[in-house]
Amino acid sequence: MHTTIVKWGNSRGVRLPKALLDVVGLSVNDSVEIVAENNMLIIKPTRERLTIDKLFADWSGEAPEPYDWGEINAPAGRELI
């Protein structure tokens, strides 16, 4: 597939056809890494796999304060009228 490098503000860009992105499983707003190797540009997906450790990295280990839902059978909504 042939395309042209175009000016995009102060940068340069290449349009990637949707069909080509579909082949490699990428879509709009996916994160990619671009590397230069052996006079080639290589675009690699940077899909970070979430682990339990990453998901809970900021958790202190303490349970949150219980939420006060109020009286279970208390009137609510239109029945107050």
C-alpha cells in the first residue's frame, strides 16, 4: 500500500486506512509506539494488560466507610406527597 507523508501543523503525518487498521486490530484512539529500526518505522500497539496488582496499586488496604442508606422502609419519592 502506498501513501504520502503530509504536513499536519508543525508535524508530519500519514493516513492509515481503516481496512489496514482492521487487519492488525487497531482503531481510533488506540495507543501505539513508533520505533525506528533498520531505516524503517514500525508502529506497535501498546496494549497494557491490567493485573490485580496494577488495579489495586493505590489501595491502602482499608475498607471504605459504610454508606448510610437511611431507613430501609422509610417513605421515599412520590409517596411523601
